[in-house]
Amino acid sequence: MGWLIVPKEQSVFVYLPDKPTTVFERLEVRLPVPDFAKDLELTVGELFNWLLD
């Protein structure tokens, strides 16, 4: 699993094995996380608030 974070567009491309790439742009949507971080709940908006603060 991988994230490509695009601050200028406030979008996150999510890459999962054997699945098409998904783009997350809506601020209220929770981002998928790997199994080892399953307790982490992070929305697109929270990610960009933290990164661009």
C-alpha cells in the first residue's frame, strides 16, 4: 500500500496491490491504512490540516 500526497490539489492517490489506483479528494473521507495501523483514523482534511499547518 502506498499514498501519493498532492498538497497543491489536496488529494491523495492510494495504491493497493492488485487494485486500481483510487484518488481521495473529499476532505471528510477516511483514508485507508495498512493492517498494522488499523487503529489510525485519518481523513483527507485532517491529513492536509496537519501537513499544511
